[in-house]
Amino acid sequence: MRVLVTGHLGYVGAVLTPMLLERGHEVIGLDSDLYRRCSTGDGLAQTPKLEKDIRDAESSDFDGADAVVHLAGLSNDPLGSLDPELTHEINHRASVRVAECAKRAGVSRLVLASSCSVYGSSGADWVDESARLRPITPYAESKANMERDIAPLADRSFAPVFMRNATAFGPSPRLRFDLVVNNFAAWGVSTGRIVLKSDGSAWRPLVHVEDIARAAVAAIEAPTDDIRGRVLNVGATSMNHRISDVADAVRTAAPECRVEMEPGATADRRCYRVRCDRLDDALPDARPLRSLHDGIVGVVEWMRGQTLSPEAFEGPRFARLEHIRWLLEQGLIGNDLRVRA
């Protein structure tokens, strides 16, 4: 199958692309390569690519593709809050453009990376795909709006599927430390301390980056009637953890570190526990295989091979918001976040 992956050079895309190639698919990338300076040296799979912003996508970019996996966008709550209007322009309206272009080009299926953050402030009660959405950040709102506006495009010849990914963790050739599990592991190894900036009571669904990639592969390979218009939480029901429990899990993998709480830390409003049973039913091959411990160990082992200070792993190379700020300061992107050089 010929698969076009937007954002193939990002945190998830750098894991998904080789997985697709190993499965015998032909892969074409579409990416502005905003994070070209963020590789860890572990290597990126080489594929034909279109180096362009998704806001400039055209139907001709998708000619000949059997499926599209749409990963490109602004990646998390802090980055999404930098300029809320740009977040909606890129994550919402440009995603609708991608879907419309893909459909006009005759693409039969579209796998869209959404987020469990759309459940936002659901509290400790369990939620599933039928729950009311409660987005509380521009990033989460942009994902909810993307789903709303692309869903009506589904018909007998075009099958979009919305993958509401849990919070990712684990190593990648474009590793990020602005994700809670990876961040705690980095702090624990490099400083011997994990400092909770909230009271640690908030719930988060978690999923290994490899399992996000595996779910996308399963959605590409499933019969189109099984996925058309579906919304699927990507993760495992057993992988919902309190933030304080994540810190304790890192301490188990790196016993030399201790867990502390920042003075005055309060509860995080972003709190949700997510059921993922529908994923198991719809795409049995997408059932997550990697545990929280697996991901922590992978990051801990990577960190132990480095000499990174907190300033380094929370700086522009590994934190998306800091990288964008650095690119702006250097004049390498404009205020519209388009690449200049």
C-alpha cells in the first residue's frame, strides 16, 4: 500500500515510518521539518518526501496514495497555548484541508492523530469515546474541532478514523522530554530528583509511542468498513495512572532518584481516566504491547548514555515549545511559524 504520512519526521512519525516500511508499505513523507535540529543521532528512515507546511497542502500532493496518516501539527498544551489562533489554524483548519485534499485525490482512508486531551476536565470518572468532550486548552479544542469538521466527509469511498491518542512516552529518533513520563525519567537520572509541579493527583492515560504507531498501522491495514468514521481511544484501560504514580514508577526504574513536591503545588485541572476497550474490539492488532515500565526503562537507559543537564533536556533540542521560541529568536521561522531556513 502507498501511504503518505504527514509529520513523518516528528516524535511519532519517526517511529511509525520504519514500522510501515517493515510491513512492506511504500511511504511518502510530508513535513516542513521544523524539528530538523532535534534528532538524537539514532537515525531517521529515509523515504521520498515533500518538504512543505500542511497549510499549503494541495490535492496533487496526495495523488496515488492509498492511505494517509495525518500526524503533523502543534504537539501539546504548552505549545498550543503559545498562539491559540495559530494552533487552530494548524491543528484544526489545516487538518480539514488535508482531509479535503486527500479525498479529492481519491485516497480511500485517512488516519488522523487526535488526542485524549479532548476529555480535559472529566475528573476521576471513567470516560470513553461516547463521553462529552471537555477540552480546556487551545490544543485540545483544536483537536475536538478537527474531529467535528472532518467527520462529515466520510462516505462509501472515503474512510477517516480518529485516533485519540493517550499521552505518549518512550524513546524515538526525535525524542521529546516535554512529555510527563520522559520528563520524569530525564530528571530522575540526571539530577536524582523528580519534582512534581502539581499535587500529583491528576489522572492521565498513557501509551508507548510504538503502540501509537502500531495502532496507525492496524488502522491502515483494517477493512475500510471497520474504521470508517470511527473514533478510537488509543491506549489501554489499564494504563491510566496518577501523575504521582508515574513518578513512583520512575523511581522504581531509577532507585537513585527521589520524588519531591514543589512548594505550593496545586491540582492540575487536566484530569481524565480513559477506557480503551473499543480499540481492542475494532482493531485487535492495535492492542498495546508496551508497559509503562518498558518505556521508562528505555528512556532511563538512553539518558544514562548521555551527559545531559536539565537545561539541555528541557531546552530547544528536546522540548517543542522551547524549540519554537529558539527558532523565532534566530529568525529561522516567522511569527506564523513557517520555516524560513
